[in-house]
Amino acid sequence: MSFETREKGMVTFLPSSKTALSEDSLSLMKLSQLSGVPIYNTCNAIGTCGKCLVKVDGPCSTLTKVEAHFLTEEQISGGIRLACQCQPLGDVRVEVPQQEVPKILSEGLKVAAAPRPNIRKDVVQLDPPTLADQSADLTRVRRALGLHEAGKETELGLLKMLPKSLRQESYLVTAVRAGGSLVAVDAGDTIKELYGVAFDIGTTTVVGYLHDLNTGRQIDIASDLNPQVDYGGDVISRIEYTMQDAAGLHRLQRAIVQRLNSLIEILCGRAGIRLESVCEVTIAGNTTMHHLALGLEVYHIAQAPYIPVADQGLELRAGEIGIHIHPQGRLYCLPNIASYVGADIVGGLLACRLDKRPKPTLLLDIGTNGEMVLGCRDRMVAAASAAGPCFEGGNILFGMRASGGAIHGVSFAGGDVRLEVIGGEQPRGLCGTGLIDLVAEMVRSGLVEESGRLMAPDSSDCTEPGLLRRVRQGEKGCEFLLVPACESATGRDIVLSQRDIREVQNAKAAVCAGIKVLCIEFGMEMEEIDTILLAGAFGNYISRTSAVIIGLIPNLPLERIRSVGNAAGVGSALALVSTRARSLAERLARRVEYIELSGNPTFSNEYADAMYFPV
Amino acid sequence: MSFETREKGMVTFLPSSKTALSEDSLSLMKLSQLSGVPIYNTCNAIGTCGKCLVKVDGPCSTLTKVEAHFLTEEQISGGIRLACQCQPLGDVRVEVPQQEVPKILSEGLKVAAAPRPNIRKDVVQLDPPTLADQSADLTRVRRALGLHEAGKETELGLLKMLPKSLRQESYLVTAVRAGGSLVAVDAGDTIKELYGVAFDIGTTTVVGYLHDLNTGRQIDIASDLNPQVDYGGDVISRIEYTMQDAAGLHRLQRAIVQRLNSLIEILCGRAGIRLESVCEVTIAGNTTMHHLALGLEVYHIAQAPYIPVADQGLELRAGEIGIHIHPQGRLYCLPNIASYVGADIVGGLLACRLDKRPKPTLLLDIGTNGEMVLGCRDRMVAAASAAGPCFEGGNILFGMRASGGAIHGVSFAGGDVRLEVIGGEQPRGLCGTGLIDLVAEMVRSGLVEESGRLMAPDSSDCTEPGLLRRVRQGEKGCEFLLVPACESATGRDIVLSQRDIREVQNAKAAVCAGIKVLCIEFGMEMEEIDTILLAGAFGNYISRTSAVIIGLIPNLPLERIRSVGNAAGVGSALALVSTRARSLAERLARRVEYIELSGNPTFSNEYADAMYFPV
């Protein structure tokens, strides 16, 4: 019974200025829905989410218990009300706050998503049981949430936590739902503790992004090596490892899951939050990394016709693979496209949205494989070509990973060689970007011919006699002296051999021919590509000029070649923060047409042609 | 392209005689659906279940590959076709076989259910992958089943088995679905291997029923003790055990699950089937047995206001609680009504269908608790009253369980006592049914007064001087000598003490007062109950006459008192065989109104009244 005087009045919602005639016992929420400007909430307006804050000016019903629970004194004195609780009693102006759209940043790439997490929390004060109300714990929670239909598939983990969760804080609980299903009940009010970690599992490194799922905001980033590198540097060697040893698959899975757990611990430690407040984890990675993290057989990824176990997006319980977060926390794995175009590329598509672009754009991620998608809003086509390990320093005489002492930049100037070395140390070897720079400079200066042949030391065609002096006959044929022994960290000459140049030719031909096949599929020349987006660390650090000179990527004006940083990580974070992004990922993965290059005659022809360096 | 001549013709379905006009390229299945007599199938007519056998007479399309796969030569030559494959080419008569309705039998109770298992198997020959068709294993299976929408919640166990299952028998696989979701893929054709085990977990014994889920038929029954008896004879003592020892709950769970596994092994061994062909298990048991099997906390069942964790039916993976059947096999637990009216009573309701009866019928299961439902199609009301252990031989001086040497029947004739002893051995003590017989005979003969007082040895009111001689003053008051030391197995007199009679009075008063409360709720006298159905072993062996004489059950004509045997087990089997029975169980459990007797003043009054023996 209420003794408040009720008068009909006009309710105006700002900033839309839409209006509704107030009616007896209709809440502002209900009126806002009637007027076509529904106010954001996550509990279907049953008073459990506390998210429908509005600023009210005019006569209204008195504060409810629900409002007293959710609102601070400052908010109350500032005229803030919950729209689902407050009823207008005359002419009222209602300011509806606009939803925050947080930005997720990654080098070179800005992507926005309104938070629409898969996990939703609602605080509910349950009526304690009595002899007159003996409802089961589960029924009591479901009833309070307005879930009247009994869910059949109920998780044992949920049932096991119920008795304690209900009674620990006198039946004040936080219900946790995933994709609409009740999956957990926390004791007390944990509504603010709603975090997630998005992972990009690379073959070499793992990056984790901690996000507040209530706001969508990124809080922190942590990264580390993928510990599976101890079992093989590339995907093929890891797949071989699982074949040599019956426990190999399990060992690789355990290694990566332990790393994910340690990154989660680091992120939680730095942010000062409990592991249990991380409610969801997402994973993007290439198909092999995806399968290994889940403990799925990878053998058939490596064997023709190269078949993955699953390519759809997967929703699992994080605990099922040993990830330690909220005991009922979830795990979402982005979908894969094919065995060699994986969830990392789908993450990149989410971040780069080729499907929205009017003109054909190339998304390219170069590692031991060149993974590429050429697409625009009409069509998207993908392929993967085996570049081999040389861009990661493999199979190169003085090649090395991009770590301390690696030469990552090379330029020829005034007949001399200038080097950039990671950490400013004495040089130890060449990493991929340095290798490409060096070969590009040698091609540009004429030290390497179109065919890839290193000019003979006694050649008279060279315009750079200072550099020509560095060409010499080594034990295994011609070589270029990059760093003399006295300047190197190892006390040995650092050289580039003719064989190294052949490795680079093979690798760049594979990538270039792949791009060509995609262009042929689109019926266009490579130069007609509108923009090239270079994803991943290699794409981030590579010299675009050098890459064009050696013919690794098509010869576009440099402003149409952009690095997009860790696009896979951004995509993983988008899928973490928004279920809309997840649905989009599923659609994108299925829309992309995959072209198998292995055994493809067009590819073979283009590959042979692409062995040459551009003139 | 088909060169068969197509003519319009009339298709007649028998035995219904419904007809349909044949149309180009419509199958018999489609036509049967149009004519309103759909033919039974489980694959939505996509040709993977092979269940839509019909006998055809008239011109039809030629045999398809699918038919060649499913039909024997004998069937083919006998005119048998698959309705989903066969198209009529003129006037055709189609005999549609009527569905088998197998009978599930239990002593005194016949219940029929058409098989409609939760688990469904479909044999599919997949196209092997090629470079031109690189679909993932999961996609390949889903596509063949016509499941185009990607299921998001995909089980890790399914994904892990896919690569081997697909390739082991050259892509001939059996897809296993539970409640519509793909949950497993078996290598090869395992369609005939579709079994289930229905359990009734009693506080003392466990019974398992092996069923063929393709036909619904019961194959075998196996039973054993509930190994939890080592941790306490009744539910309360087991709950106390879980409170005394942190590992107690886990220990009790492990004990019962091991017993379920051993029963499954025995059943499979005798039937000569593999454990993996058991695809589902159902469990009915009282709420405590239900919770202990799932490892759920039982503490609050024993503490006022007596709250269970969950009362809805639960669908889980059998492996989650350690049951070893098909690696992706399911577990269904029937719903509970309240902490002391559990899934065993719901099973009994499924078997006895009080909800269909026009007149109020009482379903009564007597053990340490008397669990009772009074109901008819309009209404069902349930209660549980604490009878205490005396009906199981507890708290009785010479009481014992119903095992070898137990006196299970007593009658007085010609001034003497006649005994029935289990196993024909020398008597050791009295089990519950013998105890009730004895007390009933003593009441009938006047040796025990209405108040429960044993007649003094020197009384002159007794009409049976031969029996009166057996009444004597023992160490703890008056007692009745049932078996002299020289005739007993233990060499000691077997006697019934005044205190024993008080125990029986307490127990029967609790049950009787509970029944009275239910009758009051219905606004009727106890004698107006139409039928009493006695469930469980005790109800099966008890003398109905004796039960009426002591006032344990209302005084109805004996033909209106029936034993229904293990109704809980029958209900569990029904839920195993038919998803319809499951839905019904859910509805029944929620329809029953539970009346808490603890602290109920009506019950207290009736209890006091019911202490007297009827005159």
C-alpha cells in the first residue's frame, strides 16, 4: 500500500527527448521501453543488475530497498535512481546516460566494442528457507532470477557450490550466467568482480589481455614465451613431437595451460584482483596452437589432406582444460578457417574487418607460414603458404631469433654497412627483419642479381666497390661478410651465404605466389590490392621498403602498406568483451573461402616465377 | 536423372487406410506425413536411422543405396522398403508396421512405455576428406547428419574422440545424440549397441535394470547391498558421517559409484555386451541417496528446515561422477519432491500414475521413514514421517534385518505360536514383517491392550491361556517369550519386550498420523482412500492383515491394499526408456504438494491418538 499521490504526467527522456505519458505503477524502465528508448540493463528489469542508472528531475516514488542497496548516498542526493524501480508521479525529466564505448588499442589499430559479455552477474537477496518454504537451493536461486523453466543440463560444479554460497552471506548471492544459463552462484555481492583474459597463443609467444567485463576496458597486458618452443620451434615439429611420444600431446597441452595460468596470475596480481573474479578466457591462435591447448589430436593437421578436428567456435568450461579462474569460469576458443588459417587470422579479421571494406585488402601474417586473406565486403579468400623458418632466423647460417644481439636492421650507405642490433649489443647474428633488409640492400645495390646469384668478387658490374670487397669465396661458395670477427659478439665473422639467399628466395616466393593466387581468384593484379595489412610481430617490425624490394609483398605505395600489430590479440579481446564479436567471428570464419595451395598448379607456376627478385 | 515412368496414383496406408495422391519426387514418408499418419523414424527422414520400414505393394522407384545398406535380402524380396527412400510410381498399398509396446514388469505392476530414448544413434558413411573437401572432422559429421547450425557448447570428450572414430572404419561412423545434441561419434556401425541401466538406489540395496534402448525391453536385473551401509544404516547416520569427516562425502560417493559400476559390469558380462554399448544410466533414490551419488552436500537435508541442493531432474555426463559406460554416456537423475520425499517416490508415481486415478489412492513406502503420496487426477499431496528403524529390525531387543534366520512371519493358532523363518533355519531374531505379525497377533488375541500394555502374566482376562503362559516378568519389565533358548539359533530365548511394543507403537503412529494428515488435507476419512499401494520390499512382504490390525495402515478391505513391488525401479526404467516418462516425472514432482510434518500441530495431535492399537 502506498500513500503517495499519483498524478498523470509527462515523462521526458534525455538526450533523445522522447516522451511517455506516466501511468499508475509503471516504472521509468517500462515507460522508456514504451517510448522506444529502452534503458540499458542486464537483468530484464527485475532489479538485480543495478545498471539502469538515470538522473531524475521531478516527483517520483520513494526510494526502494533495491535502490538503497545499489546506489551510493552521493548518487541518491544527486537525483540518481534505478529506472526499473522508480515510478514518476507527475512531469519528470529523465537523463539517460549514454553507453560508454571503450577503445581497445593495439599498435596501429583501434577497435571499439560496446561491452556485451557472455558472462553476466546479478546480485540477489534470497528469502532464507523456512519450514513453510522448503524450496531446494537451486530452485530458490532460479526463482529469484525469474528462471521458472527448469534447466535440464545443470552443471555438477554449480550444484556442488550452492549450499555454501547461499548460506555464507545470509542468502545474499551473485548469480553468474554464461550465455543465458545459470553456471555459478557466488556468496555475497561479487558483481564488480567480472574480469576476463583474452589470449593470443602464438607459436613462439603468448600474450594475455586482462579486461574488466563490466566496462569492456583493457586493464593490463602480459606476455611470455610459449613454453612449447622447448618441444619444437614450429607447428610441424610440435606435431611430430606428439607422434613420437604417446604422452607428447598431453605434455604440450600441460605446458601451454601452465603458461596461461601463470599469465593470469601475473595479471591478477598486478591488478590486485582474485583469480576467482576472472570469469572467462578467450583463445585465439593458429589451428595447431588451438588444438594443442585443448588437447586435441593434431596429427591430421600435418598429413594431407590437412584436416583439423573442429573449426567452429567452442564454448567450454575453463576448468576442463585446467585453467584456474572462477571455478565455473568459461573458455571460448575462436573459430578456425582451416588447418593452416586458424583462429588467430579470424581474430585479425575481427580486428580489421575486411568484410566491411569496399576494395580488396590483404591481411598478411608472416611467420613460418604466410597466412593471408584477401577480401572486401563482397568476398574473402584465404590461403596459407609454407614460408619455412628463415623469417624467424631458421635455416640461415647466422640466423637467430629476434632477441638480444640480433641484427634487426641493415642499410648500405656510402659503401659501408650500418647495422641496428637489438639491445645495442655486439652483433651475434641476423633475425628475420635484418635478413630481409640485408638481402634488399644487396638486391638494390646490385650485389645480388635478379636470379638471386651473389655477384662474383671479381665482377666489374658492381657500382659499389666498397661493398663488393665484402663478397668472398667461403667454404661453401660465395658469401657476403656482414660483420668481421673482431666486431662480432662471438668472435666469428657473420656472413650471408649464397644458400641463405636461396632460403630467402624460397620463402618470399611462397608468400608472393600465395598472394598472386588470391589475386587471380579475384581476377585482378597484385598492384590493384587497395591496402596491405601486416599482422603479427614480424609484420610490425619488418621494413616495408625492404619487403617490397625483395618481392615478399606486392609493390604498393608505402602508405598503402600498414602494420596492424597483434591483430589476433585484439580479435581475441573483442570476442572476450562482446558476444556480438563472437557471432561475427563465427560468420567471418565460415564466409572466408579457403584455397589449398598444396598441389595447386597455379601456385606452383607462380612460385617458380616469384623466385626471381624484382628488377 | 531418372528414366522411370511416373504416373499419378493413389497411395493407401494400412492399417489406417488413409490415402494420399502420389506426386512427383515425393517419398512415401512425405506422403504419409501429408496424409496425417507419419511413419516412425528417428532421423527426420534423412536416411540415416533405417527405422521407417514399410511393406509396399505396387510400382515404386528402384532401391536406393541407403536401402541397400539397411535392408536384408530377405526384407527386399519380401517387399520391404524404407519410407524415406521409396517413391510411388502409381497405385501403391503401404503396410505401416505398428510400433511395439514392450512391457516392463515388476511384481504386481505392469507398466508399458514405447521406447523413446534420450540417446539416439545414426549410422553415417562420411565422404572421406580430400584436398577439395577439407572440412573439419566435426563439420563433416554434422553435415552428414543435416546439422547445419554450429552447436556452440561442444563437449571436449566428443572432440577428442573424433579423429580416431572417423578413420578407424574408413569414415563409417555412428553418431550418438543425447537430447538432440551430438555427444559422441563411434567408429563403424554400433547402432545395435544401444543399452541403458536404470538404477534404484535404496538406503540398503541397489537394483540395476539393463534395458535395450532400441526396443525398450528389459534384459536383466542385478542387485546388491548399498555399500554405504558400512557408514550408517539409515540416511541420518550417513549424513552425520559426512559431517564428522571432511572426506566422508567423497567416500560415500565413491562407494556407491563403485557399486553401480560393478552392477553394470555384471549386467554387461551376463548379456555379453561391451561396457561402451551402455549409453545411459538413470538413478532413482531417496533425496539423500541421490545427493550422495552426485557428491552433493547433504548436511542441510538433516537440519531444519530440511533443504536439498536440487530437486529438479538432472542430465549429466555419467563420467562426471565416475560411472564407466560409453565414454560420453549420459546420466539422468529423476527429480526429487523434498528432502524426505525423493526421486524414488517420483519413480513410484511414474509407475503407479496416481495422477490418472479418479479416486484418492495412497502410495506408501515404509522404511525408516514412511514416505507417502495421497493423490488422484485432481491433486497429489505428499509427506514423510519418521518411523524410526524398528521396521528394519532396529531398536528391537531381538530385531534383525530380513536375512537368513530372521522370523518374517508369526501366527498364533490353537494356543501355540507358528513361525516362518528366512532360509528355513533356526530362528535368530525378528525382522520387520515378523515383528508386525507378532504384535498384530498379540493385539488380536488380547495379550496386548489397546494402550499397548502387555497383559500381566496373572491376568484373568486372557482367552488364550496357552499364550498367556509365555508372558513373563523379564529383567526390564514384562516380556513375551517367542522362541525358547533350546529352539533358537543363538541358544538364547527370543523375546518381545514391553519396550519393543512401544517402539512399534511409535513407528506405526508416525506412519498412520502422516496418512491422517494427508486425508485431512483432502477433507476425507482414512477409510475413504480408494486403494493403498505398498511400495518397496517391506511393502511387498508385509502381511496386509497384520498392518491393518496394528493400525499401521487404514482399515480397508484387503483387496484394496496392493503391493506394487519396486515401483521406484520401474519408474527409473521408464525414465531410462522414454524421454516422455522423464518429462512426466518432472511434471509429477512439481505437481505434488509437500506437507512438512515436523512441527505440524495437526500431525502431533494425530500422532498421539494413533499410538493406541485399534480395538
